[in-house]
Amino acid sequence: MSERNSATLLISCPDRKGLVATIANFLMAYNANILHADQHQDSSENLFLMRVEWDLSSFTLPMESFAAAFQPIADENQMTWRVTLSSKKPRMALFVSKYEHCLVDLMHRWRIGELNCDIALVISNHEDCRRLVEFNGIPFHVVPVTRDNKAEMEALQWQLLEDAQVDFIVLARYMQVLSPAFVERFPNQVINIHHSFLPAFDGAKPYHRAFARGVKLIGATSHYVTAVLDDGPIIEQEVTRISHRDDVEDLVQKGRDLEKVVLSRAVRWHIENRILAYANKTVIFD
């Protein structure tokens, strides 16, 4: 990945004329070289959304002064906004149970530099993945969550995340439901992956029931986690066709492949600040 020294600004606000010019003129006043700019208008919500990235090498406004300089424009236009620096790698925590395919794929992409982040730690409710994780030099913690000790174990997870200064969490096939209190601590900062048979084939053995029903498409969905189970803003989805020659194991294998690809895309877009979530959906900026 290129070692670009840039800043990225994400904005959402009520739509009105002149917003693009207002933002561009502000940046140009400080000699910004804009690298990428993309925007979207949602007419049904009367909402303007924008992502703009610029080179910092000749930018004359110190980034520690950016908030104070930009806030009057934000206030005037009722903007919700955030700015990030490419020089600051976000710190990711991975949660996993026993299925290791998504975990292994993300660690590989991180190791070869495809994901511009730090993996701060891995938390699991089982020991199964310890060797794989520690082989990659990543701290591994077992937090054995059960129905009876959920509040106590989530408090331990919170402490581990806080100590590791984690910015966002990826559920890499973590087979536990996070409590609403947990999710509230990380709004739009927890990414999940699951098969796309929902809601028709939920619960145990969805592939077996999909096979029995003779489905012709299977897929995977990655989304931000909310207090409502599997109902958060969708980030990415992918599907593949199923043949009558495919048995249950073929469906499971194709599902694993889809889950890896879909989750890695969602994680990368999150790291690159390409996602804006609103009204329980997302805009993904190119």
C-alpha cells in the first residue's frame, strides 16, 4: 500500500446548493491538493453526504487546528463530520469462536499490508484459534461467555479493548450475541459477517435447510452491528449460484469463500473511511 500522507473528511448534512463549493473553497484556502472527492444526495432523506481526501504535504492549516477552523462551516450547514489521518492506523480487535476462515483471511491480509491497520488483540470464547493467532504475534484472550455470566464477561472484554486502545471490532464468525449495552459503546464500530439466508433460514444448520429447499443462490452479508440482531446497516453483500450437483458441503464451502471476501471488503472500506451510515443503511464511497 502507498504511504500517502493525507487527511480524509466525511460529512453528512441537510442537502442544499453550494455545499461542494463551500468545502472545496475551505480546503483550497489552505492550499489543499484534493486527491479524491465523492458525494451523494439522498433526496428521500434530503441528505448530502461527502468524502474528500487531500494531500497534507503542502496543506498550510495544521491538523490540530482543523476542527476549530472548520466548525463554523459545520455549524452553519448543520454538518455531522469527522476527519482522519492516513498516518494514524486504526486499531482493530477480532472476535472469533471456532470457525477460523475469516480470522485467518484477515490476519493474512493484515500481514501483507492489504489492511492498513493494527490488530490489537483477538478475543475468543474458545481456545481453538490460539496457536494461529499467537503464531502471527497477536495477543489472544479467551473470555468464556455463557448465558449466566454474560454481563461479567462483557465487562472483561470492555477492559481488554480499552487497555488495547481499540478503535473498532470485527466479529470474524463470533458465535455470541453482543448485548445492547456492548453495542452502544461502539456505534458503527462493530462489523459482523453472516450467511445471507436470513430471515428464511436462521438458527442452526441453515445450509442444510437451504439445500433441502433447493436454493439456487447463496450469499454473505457484512453489516454494522446494532442492538437489533442482524438488522444493522449493510456494508457489503455477495452471491454465487448453486447447481443441482452441489451437495451441502459444497454450499458450506462456497459460503465460507463468500464470507471471507465480503468481510475483508467491509473491513478495508471501514479502515479507509469510505463508509457513511445513516437511516440504517450505508453509502460506500469509491
